[in-house]
Amino acid sequence: MGWALALHGGAGDVPRTLPPELREPRLATLRRCLDLGAAALRDGRTALDVVELVVRELEDCPHFNAGRGSVLTAAGTVEMEACVMEGTMRCGAVSGLSTVANAVSLARLVMERTPHIYLAFDGAEAFARDQGVETKDPSHFITEHNIERLRQAKEANRVQIDYTQPLKGQQAPKETPVPAPADDNSQTGTVGCVAVDAAGNLATATSTGGLVNKMAGRIGNTPVVGAGTYANALCAVSATGKGEEIIRHTVARDVAALMEHRGLPRRASWRGRPGAPWGWWPCRAAGRCAWRTTPPPCSGRAPPRPGTPRSASGRTPAPTAERASASRCKCCGGISSSVP
């Protein structure tokens, strides 16, 4: 069978009002990671290897809310979290990390080298040291951009979903104002990847820095299996958005359950949560990936035929066996690629 993958840098949009120096590196990294993941799948790498590889690259990019670009807590610190899961339902998760360079790799080690699923804070940091994973001084993760984002959030007395809301001098034109909710904005920057390899193995990985100005010790949806990350023999899901709502609705497992028990297409499974502050990226064992964000910036047309990626128009032509077909949602920035 063919392979497929989808990756994301968050469920919100990439604001067109962002200056090129902020917008273009973000999009270029998504494209580069798509090429990297597609090449790895073509070379026969497993789905688990590929989702870890892609998410590590996204964690190393300071333009996303994960790893190097993680947003700051109310205390001015970084608390990163991540989760990986295979279609066999093996999984591992971590949270409360302040020194680990790639949280997604530590989550995989929890899955593979411990009898547990989830390690957090001091215990997770101690496990990282025991395993010899790469660590950095906490100051490595505290960027000037995120210091400014935290300052603005504190001034507004808000907890924000992400740091991509324009800074001062970068707001949307006055003639098209976009009112912001009282406790968040509509942008997200969590990173994730779902994949199915040529052998039909499924895997998912998600990583995030959480919310801007969140309370120290807050844990979001990303490391919660069944909420922000989930995989079984039929599909793999990576979710992103307002973590508290995703946890309440166990979004990732809900998507998988609808596919598994009711045989519903992705569009039907999404309809039940109109206006919810989240998005999700599923990849099916049949070898097709898609994205969906809410409120829906993308087309509501029918899903593509098996073996084709979902595009913003919903009408991506079927790829040839010799060449992977890739598409990026023009609204939410999600990217998928597949071969039949």
C-alpha cells in the first residue's frame, strides 16, 4: 500500500498581516518538514520514526509554539509537553519540561523504555538526564519575541492560545477589525504530525509550549492521550487549540470513535462541534490524511477519494504512484502528502 502524512503548525491561521520575516519562515519550515517526512517514508522509514523526525524539526524552529519557540508561563518560564502514539496503541507523554531540547523524543523514550505512559516535571527531567537526551539551559527557550508576547498578555490580563497574534504595529487594518475573545485569540501554534507508512503502520506526535501567560503547572491537551493525541489501527489524530475544551470533549478519541464505530467520513465527524476552539489532523490506515479547524476556514466539500490528500478546495487530483502529491491549506497552514 502507499504512504501518507500530514503535519501542522497549529489550527489557527497564519495572519496575512504578519510581516514577511515572521510569516515566510513559518511556511518555509512547514514545506521543508513535508519534504523531509515524505523522503523518509519513501525510504522505508516507519510512521513512528517519521512523525518524531518531523516534530523534532518543528520544535527546533523558533517560529512555532513548541520546543525552541515555546511560549512563557505567567512566571516567565517554559513548560513544554509532547505525546507520541502508534496504531498499536503504544504511547508515551511528557509535560512540565524546561530543559529538554526535543520533548517529542523524550515522550517516545517514555513509551519504549518505561512501564509507564506519562512522566511530568521533575520526574520527566530526571528521566531525560538518565537517558542522555539533549538538554539546554532554560534560557535557550526564552526568546525576545515570547518575552514581549507575555508582557502584552499580562497587560491585557489574558491567557492567550498562541503568540502569533500581531505585535504592536502589526495589527490588522482598521477597516477589517477582528474582535478577540476575552481569554484567548484565534491563533494556535502547537505542532504535530500524523503518518501511515508503506506497511500500513500509523503514528502521531504532538508538541507544544502551551498557553501564553498560563499558570505554572498547567497541563494542556497535547500530552493527554485521547484528547490532543490518539492513534489506533484505523487512524491517527493530532489536535491543537484551546486545551481545556479539547480535554473536556476528548476530541482525538471522539474523531477516531466516529470513524471506527459509525463509519462516518471526516466531514460528518466534525459537524457535531460547531464553533469549537480547536482543530485536528487525522490520517487513516487507508492512506489518506486531512485537516479540519473550527470555526472552519476551509472548504466544506466532500472528502477526497482514498489515496489522495485533502486540499483547501477539497478537490485534489489523485497522485501518480511515482510522485507524491502535496497540498497546503491556504487558511490554516496544514500540509499533507500521500501516494496511493
